[in-house]
Amino acid sequence: MTSAASWHRQHPPGRRTNLALLALIALAFLTGTVSFAVGSTPATTAVTFVHAAVGLALVLLVPWKSVIVRRGLRRPMHAGRAAGITLVALVAVTVAAGVGQAVLGWTATAVTPVQVHVAAALLVVPLLVAHMVTHWQRPRRADVSRRGFLAAGLIAAGGVASALAVQGVTRGLGLPAARARGTGSTERGSFSPELMPVTQWFTDEVPPLESLDVPLRVVVDGRAVAVDLQRDATDAIEALLDCTGGWYATQRWRGVRLDRLLPVPLPPAARSIEVVSITGYRRRFPIDDASTLLLATTVEGRPLSPGHGFPRRLVAPGRRGFWWVKWVVAVEVTDRPALLQPPFPLQ
Ligand code: HEM
Ligand code: HEM
Ligand SMILES: Nc1nc2c(c(=O)[nH]1)N[C@H]1C(S)=C(S)[C@@H](COP(=O)(O)O)O[C@H]1N2
Ligand SMILES: [Mo]
């Protein structure tokens, strides 16, 4: 005979809520990362919208999780509790800063909402792991049921409705992010490069001006190739830079397209082009992208400023800002695949 008490021991209320939280956080992390990695709209717009829906669905589960938390806190003190409490704070900051980006866009503050958002989200990961080590919940076959799907559908619908509501309020009230791109970035300094933020990836900084005037090295298969950038810098394009820090700007750039800079024909084994900064920062591109990439020496008719990449920087239309390598000193063609690099810069 199974008593109500033993049934409850086997099916502690809240297990499904906890598993739903786990699924939503994992999805939020995945979609957030993909939205940074995928450069071009509309793909990134779609992913970012799904991300918003998933992140906000998390909030809808607060009433259910509150019951679990209150029950947990009534139990005797245990080692994992600090992690759980810190997790509450970190998830709250993550969600608040995400919504902050969605309603405010880029702010002229030392750190922008989306930077706080991503930093907090990165900290969520180890704490969630710690929380789950001390509070493991086993998924059950019965979770894949009609009731389970119904619950998942309701959560998804609630998330989408919440994301649309945040968008609607932002637009309706004309909040600063009302005209954000689908990536969540707001416009800053288009056609006025002096008003465009100078932004480094978290790993890098602007080098001293006197160190910058270094000639360009073009290397194919380990051998240096002579180039005359001054003479060849006649390609002009208008391109939009969308920084993952939450702003974007369109400028008219002039320089030389990489397919014109590099010798023809390239070695048949050539697979990627690595663009290297004087700071050591670097990104590698598929060889077929050469005709879309511009090594720029001027913007809006003027030489680049030191902050924006003097004497030359890469312009990578359709890719997020972190691909637009500044202070370029070397362009190297190799037979290594472009995919053989971390998805985000680590240097
Ligand atoms: C948004 C993410 C989450 C937050 C902020 C959070 C926070 C908390 C807090 C503060 C407690 C009460 C203190 C404690 O017992 O340590 C708790 C309890 C608990 N959590 Fe979480 N948690 C989250 C996600 C999860 C996940 C993903 C799981 C497992 C898959 C989980 C499983 C549990 C369990 C089993 C309890 C204990 C309930 C009891 O003792 O009756 N939690 N959580
Ligand atoms: C724990 C993981 C995460 C959660 C719970 C989460 C949650 C959220 C929420 C609730 C929003 C606001 C949505 C809106 O109201 O429109 C948001 C926005 C955003 N998140 Fe996340 N997020 C997480 C991780 C990440 C990561 C890892 C990235 C990027 C690498 C990221 C990038 C963004 C961006 C760019 C926005 C702004 C979108 C917009 O303005 O429409 N998120 N996130
Ligand atoms: N060498 C180098 N290039 C870099 C970066 C960097 O940190 N180091 N940051 C990238 C990022 S994240 C962005 S958004 C753009 C910003 O360009 P801007 O400072 O000219 O606005 O430069 C990219 N190029
Ligand atoms: Mo950026």
C-alpha cells in the first residue's frame, strides 16, 4: 500500500518546476550566445526574440519556485544553501539587466546593461551547477506526457506574450530602445565616427598612439607578399557595425577589399584568412569571404582615429563588432579551417 506520505517522498512537489527552470536557463544561455555569434539580421533578430521569450518565461515560474524555496529554507541549514541564495540574486540581476537593455538600449555608462547582463549570466552557470549538485532532481519518463507538453506550451506562450509586452511598452512609451535593431542594439554615431563609441572586447585595450604606425604584413603560405595599401585603397562601402555591447552605427568606409589585396591565384589549399591586430587580437575568416571584407584606412573621408583602429582596421559587413579587428598589422592566408578558433575572442 502506498500512503500519501510515501507518494510525496517519491514525487516531491516542485520537481517539474525545477526541471523547467533548468531547461529555460540552458535555452537562454544557448540562444543568448547564438545571438552574439550569428551576425546578420534577420537570423539574429529571430534568435534574440526567442531568447527574450525564454528569459521572461523564467520570471513566470517565480510563484512556483517560491514555494520550493520557502520549503527548502525551512529545512536544517546545509552546505549548498549559500549557492542557492546567490543564484537568486544573480538570476534577478541577469533578467533585470536584460530587460534594461531591451528598454534602454546602449547607455553612455562605463558598463552597459547588456554587459552587466552577460557577466551575471556567466556567473549563473557555476552556481547553478553547484546548486544542482546539492539538489539533484531526476527527470522521469512520465515527464514526457500530455500534461508535460501542455505545461511547456503554456510556459512558451507566456514567454512570447511577455517578450511582445516588453517590446510593446518600449515602443508605446517611446523608451530609448524603441528603435533598437533586432539584436537589441541602439544607434550611436552613424556617419559621425567621432560620436561612435570606442569599444574593446573585454580582453583588449587601445594601444599607445606612437606604437601604431607599423607597416602591414601580408603573408600567403608562410611567404611575405608585397602590397601598396596607399595606392590600392580605392574600394568604398557603407557598412553597419553592431557591437555586442549594445550599440550600432553605419559609416562609409574606404580601403582595399581583401580579394584585391591578396595575390591571385591563391594556393589551392588556402582555406582561411587570419587578420591580426598589433595587440595580438585576431580573427580568422573563410577564404571565400575575401570579397566581402575591407581593410579600411578611412571612415567618412577622414583617416581612422587611434581609437577606431588607426592606421587600418577590418570592416566585416554582416558580422558582429568583435570581428572588425582594429590596428591591423598582418593578414595571413593559411590552409587552416576558419572554424578552428574560439567562437569569441579569447586573446
Ligand atoms: C533559477 C534558478 C534557480 C534558483 C534561483 C534556485 C534557488 C533555490 C533556493 C534559494 C532554494 C532554497 C534554499 C536551498 O534549499 O538551498 C532552492 C531549493 C531547491 N532547488 Fe533550486 N534554484 C534554481 C534552480 C533549480 C534547479 C535547476 C534545480 C534542479 C534541477 C533545483 C532544485 C532545487 C531543490 C530540489 C531544492 C530543495 C527544495 C527542498 O529542500 O524542499 N533548483 N532553490
Ligand atoms: C542565464 C542566462 C540568461 C537569461 C536568464 C537571460 C534573460 C534575458 C532576458 C529576460 C532578457 C530581456 C528580454 C526582453 O525583455 O526583451 C534578455 C535580453 C538579452 N540577452 Fe539574455 N539571458 C541570459 C543569457 C544571455 C547571454 C549568455 C547572452 C549573450 C551572450 C545574452 C544576450 C542578451 C541580449 C543581447 C539581450 C537584449 C535583447 C533585446 O534588447 O531585445 N543573454 N536576456
Ligand atoms: N584589436 C582589437 N580590435 C577590435 C576590438 C578589440 O578589442 N581589439 N574590439 C572589437 C569590438 S568588440 C568592436 S564592437 C569594434 C568596435 O570598433 P570601434 O571601437 O571602432 O567602435 O572593434 C572590434 N575590433
Ligand atoms: Mo563590441
